[in-house]
Amino acid sequence: MQKLQRFWRGLVVLSLICLTTGCTSMLVHETQWPDYRPPAEKALCVVVRDFGGPFTAFYLDTEYVGGTESHTVLSFPVSPGEHFIYSDSRFNRSLVKFNFRAGKTYYLRQAIPFSPVFISVISPLTGSEAATLLQKEKDNVEWVKPNPAKLLSNLDADRMDDFRKDYEEWGAKAENADSYKIEKEYPGY
């Protein structure tokens, strides 16, 4: 009974957020499917979201780079080196860290584990998993980019430092060793 009540409360809050913030206006939907190749001397990060739910903001370290909403794909260039990708759906946050290499594409799938309220998790995909998912979803998802008229603020550096500390603590726990290793050794494709 309590789970059902939390679900309905979460749904009401979600509806109010969408009504007051205009979720869809946060992004510009592109009509042409992009070529997912990294720009010269940079890497490319591609986030695939193949389910519904509210707007989720994405940050490269502290810089706002766009977001996702129901059935969308977001891509953005990344300078080589270690960077955090942070997603914030207002109901939870998710953080991954990669050592980006120029000329490589880094794929993330935004997933939603079973939960009575919206919880978003981002996780790396291999090149073949990404190709399969993108091909399967090509007619169901749209490529999006940030709406220049509704850009979100960048993250505060102190807040990001807290997230980094949380991430390092998470990575030091034995039960997270496999996931931490996958992110640390993710080669890009």
C-alpha cells in the first residue's frame, strides 16, 4: 500500500514539474539522424534513452551539455582525458567516469530499473550493443540537443567535488568493483 501511495505521489510531482517547467521545450528535436563520429581531436559521448519519463539533465564535469526525455538520443563532444558524466533527473542522479580518447565514441544507455518512482541510471554500452540498440530504436527515438533559449546553469564546482568523493567511495566498495573496473577500462569505440 505504501509503495502504491509513493508511486502516485511521485506521478503527481512529476506531472507538476512537467507542467511548470515545460519539459519538452528544454530540448530541440532534430529531424535528421546524426552521424555518430567524433569531431577531429575530440571524443564523442552518445546517450541513448529508449523509455519514457521526465527530462533528465546531463553534465560533462560541471558543464551542462543537454538532456534527454522520452525516447531520445543526446550526443556531445568531449576533450581527451578523464571526465565525469553526470545525469540529474530531479529524482536521482547517476555518475560515470571515463578516460576519453580522441577519435573514440563513448556510449551510455540511460536505463530505468523497476521502481515506483522514476530512477535513471546511466551505464556504458559496448560498440556492438550500442549499434544494435541504435539500429533497433532508430525509428522510435529522436536526436536532441539543448535548447539555446532554455539552457540550464552549470554545476557548482563544490557540488561536483562532493559527487566525485561519493563516486570514489562507491568505487572503493568490493560490491562495486566490477562496475568500477568497466568504467575505468572502457575503451571507447
